[in-house]
Amino acid sequence: TRDHIARAALALLDQHGLDRLTMRALAASLGVKAASLYRHVRDKQDLLALIADEISAAIPMVPRRGSWRDQARAMALTVRRELLKHRDAARVMAESPPVGAHRLRHVEAALSVFLAAGLSKRDAVRAGYVFNNFVTELVADEGRLRDAATTLHTTRRALMARMAGDFRALPSDQFPTLHSLAAELGRDDFDGLFEFGITVWLCGLERVRRRRARR
């Protein structure tokens, strides 16, 4: 079944990553021929949509209580937490269309929060688009840095510290700002970065909401 295929594909994703997830590898893990998969999955894009929906199924729905800002923040944090549980999950989300019952429920919930906040229909859709991109792209960055550290047989923190050293080694007369900010640029603080980004994004959206309310 497609559900069986989705679960097997997600397990393969966790084990090998998106770049090594092929229909042939998936068929081998299921003990069937690749041609058999195409009776259930049209192509790689369809497979990614299946995986994305499988990941979405495990993401808890945020309760509709508190302010719209509280709900939006909770959604962002919840999605990030669940995406980080699977290798390359953010890339799968970014590279697949928003289809599937589980994924669409989250899209529905996010857009309803933005509409309830008082945004116009156009701005609610724009907010949903930017919201999705912010969360998935930042989580994808975390994954890329983790993979780079793994390739170099080191830790993410050690890799960031190395980057800080590279910035600190720059000539201070040519790159005074980079040189002075070397420690901060090399700080392993994705939690803080995510919180900062969400705060800035929500403040900007609040300004848009108030501008509409004054019309």
C-alpha cells in the first residue's frame, strides 16, 4: 500500500538521506522490483509527497487558544521539532507540493490563524508562504551543517568554532566587522536563531495587520 511505501521510504530517508533515496533503493528495501512500485507511486516527486504527508501525520496540531501570535509561534516550534527528528525532512517538505490529507490539515490550520488575525486573504496566503519557507529553510540549514560536520568527522559545534576561527583570522583592517563578530558568527545557536527569526517575522506581520485595521 502507499502507506507501507511511505513508512519504508521515511526509514530509508533517515538512514541514507534524500540524495541516496531512489526508487531502486526503496524497492530493494521492500523486497520487490522497482517496476512494482510504479503501480502505487507515479515517480520520485509523488514519493516525496508521500513522505512529506507521513512526516506531517506525526506533527501535533496546535490548540486554538491564546493570541494568533502565540498560535503561530507554537506552530513554528512544533513543526521545527518534528522536522529535526528526520534526516532531510525539511528538504523533502521544500521539494514537494503541499498535498496529502495530513499536510493539508496543517496548511489549513496555519492559514485559518492568519485570517483570524485580521489579515486580508491575499496577506494571509503570503504569510503562510513566508512562514513555511522560514521554518523549512532554517531547519534545512541545520541539516546541511550537521551533514557537513559528519562528513568531516567532527561535531556541529566544533565546525562552527572552526568557522569562528576563520573569521577571526581575517585582516581586521580589511574586514573589521567580520573580525569583531567572529565569535557570534561561529556560535552554534540554532535555537536562538529560530526564536529571533520567528519574533522578527511576527512583529512584521503584526505591523501588516495593524495597517489593514486602520483602513
